[in-house]
Amino acid sequence: MQSKTFSVVSDPVQAKHILREQNTLYDKGILAEILEPIMGKGLIPADPETWSVRRRAIVPAFHKAWLNHMVGLFGYCNEALIDSLDRASSAGGKIEMEEKFCSVALDIIGLSVFNYEFGSVTKESPVIKAVYSALVEAEHRSMTPAPYWDLPFANELVPRLRKFNDDLKILDDVLTDLIDRAKNSRQVEDIEELEKRDYANVKDPSLLRFLVDMRGADIDNKQLRDDLMTMLIAGHETTAAVLTWALFELTKNPDKMAKVTAEIDSVIGDRAPTYEDIREMKYLRLVVAETLRMYPEPPLLIRRCRTQNDLPKGCGKEATVIRGMDMFISLYNLHRDERFWPQPDEFIPERWETKYRYVNPDVPEWGGYDPDRWMNTNFLYPNEVASDFAYLPFGGGARKCVGDEFATLEATVTLAMVLRRFSFDFDQAKLAETSMSVHEHPKNLEHPVGMKTGATIHTRKGLHMIVKKRDV
């Protein structure tokens, strides 16, 4: 690694400067160095030139018709989760929900991205274990200051690295086989024709199929492998974490839970939601948005300065960023800053539908939060535009996450299906092992279920719940 100089940014004005206004002066830096051995030249660690080419290829795959079909696929994958919760509710109700959300998120990524059925809600396999090994190693490397994995003979000297490389080979073999199968049945079409496909009836509606069939997308297996590995790692645990914290906050706030379940009951009844249903479930969408504000996944964005430049004043003072400096944009601090979000540590989904634009005269360079910039548009969820970069759950600017709508739709569908059928309360016996009662924890004490921050924010010991069937 070249750079050990870094600065932490918790300011929307400076974040916008780095991510959008002067984004060509920054690249992924230390993050790319950490993740490239795992994700290769995938979208997250890719250099600017590779990123530009791959983004142009991948973005069209997330088109409206495909996302509409994915809502149905989300419902299909969640049926296994519903069955699992049903069995748990009949056997005393004790269940660890963080693990369950991780499993269903993995199943969704498998089918939607590469047409592969992990079936992780109901079984274990070497492939599933290899996926979690890759996730753990990616997070471990993101928090490790020295790249021990690059040292000579590291594979022989470090047992965890040896195991990781064995697991990575399992994943590589699976992805290579899926890519070969897709290429062997390739049906080349223009993007416009691909978008018109009847995704409800095609045998393989996956993202991999779109990328392989797209005319002009004659890319090698290595690049496709890197694209898929990136989506697998980045698109799985992040959504599971959002679901975990959404259930945590709703259980902690029974009035919010009552409001959201009433909306779900009135809109979908006892069926899987459609894309249009999600439009109707406004409060549930606000719950997802508020969860992402309080628990951004990831909690940190990293960029490295390529050319010396000056940061704007924002909330503090102007500063010069030298070439090679890594900039850590703390989304967790930014999203919980009372200068931009009143009562920042309170779970208030209603904050997003305020009728008035919110500004802070003490930060004149910040444009404020304007609900009209998302509520009266085609956006289903608040974003960085409406908040002028004070809300960045998927980043912002040119390198914003391409799967933002996919992830938020997935979380919304999963919550709708789970909360329609089941009620939850904290397993107080397990909770007592972690902290004091969740309803009484002062701000200065440890988070009641234990927060562990790395590549994502997750619980320290799981989200242990008592699940019951709802009487509906």
C-alpha cells in the first residue's frame, strides 16, 4: 500500500465535493487494494478506466422490467423464510433473525444475479460456507492496516488465509461453471430487445444472462467473474443488515410497528407484494429509508486523492487534500449529526415526509433536505439529491451503487412478507446476556444488542427474537 495518510469527513458539503463535484480527482485507493484480491476488477475496487467500461455494461441490466420481475422473485425466495419462521413459532418461538435475513438475502442474490439456487435458508453446503468465508475475509481486510496476504509464503504461514483461498477456489469454480453455461447458450440481442423480454416466462432472468446476451459485451470470463463476485459480496450482507436493524427498531418502537403492519395488511392482504404494491406502502418504504439513515451499510466510504485539491468549508474550515491521502467519509457520523437530522438517534420514519424543506443557517453551503426532490418524482426512496449529500446510504455521484433500487425493493418486500404473517418480541434472556433491557438503555451504554462495525454494521451476538404467528 502506498498511502498511510488519511482524513475523516463527516460533512455533506465536503462529501459532495469528493463524490460528485470533483470525483475525477479521487479513486477507491486503499479500498481497492484491500478488495482487489477478492473482487478483482469488479465495480467497487475497479480503477476509473475499468469502472467506466463496466458501469456502462451493468447499469442497463437494472432496468424497470427486470426490477419489476425481481419483486416476484423476492417473494418466491421469502417463502422459504416464511416456512422457517412458521416452524420456529410452533416450537417455542426462539429464533436468531440476523442469520435468517443473511440466508434469504444470499438466496435472492444467487437466483437474481447468476440463476443459482443456494437454498441457504434450509440447508448448508460447501458453497454457502465459502460465501460466508469470503464475506468475513473481505470485512477483516477492510479493518486490517497491513496487507499480510501479500507477504511471501503467507498462504503457508497464515491458516485463515489458506482456508480463505481454498474457499475462494470453490466460489471461483462455481462462478466459472455458471459463466460457461450462460455463454454456451448465448442469444445475442440489443439492449432494447433485452429490456422487452418477458422476464416472467424466460427460463433464466438473471443479471448474468443479460450481461452475456448483450450485443457488444464480448468480455472475458475473468471480468464476468469479478462482476459477479462483487455483486455477491456487496449485495448480500448489506441488505441483510438493513433488515436486521429495521426489525430491531420496529420491535423497539411498537407504535411504528403497529403503523407499518396496518399498512401492509391493507395493501397486500395475504399475498406476495407486487411492484405497484410497494408504491402504495409508503410508510414501509420510509421505514427502510430511516433504517439506512441510522445504520448505513456500509458505514464508511473511502476515496484516495489523485490530484491535490481544496475541500470547501462546509461545517468546518477549508482544507487542502494532498495527493495520496485517503479520505474516510463517515456516513454513520453524517447520518446522525443533529445539524442535518433533528433527533438523530431517534427512529422517526415520518421525518422523510415533512412538508417543508429543512435547512440549517449555520451551514449555508448545505442545500438542506427537500422532500419534493424525491416524493414528487419517480424515486421510491429518499436519496442524496433530496438531502444534498447529508444522506448517502448508497454513496453519490458517478460511483454511486448501481444496485440501490434493487436493494431497497428487496428489503421492502422481505419486511412486508415477514411482518404480514408474524409478530416479534425480543428474547429477553438472550438480550440480558448482551446488555440491559432494550427499552431502557441510556445513550452512553453499549447498544442493547451490541453493535459491531466493519464493512457493514451488524449485531455483536445476533438478533435473538421470539416469533409468533399473527392472528390475521
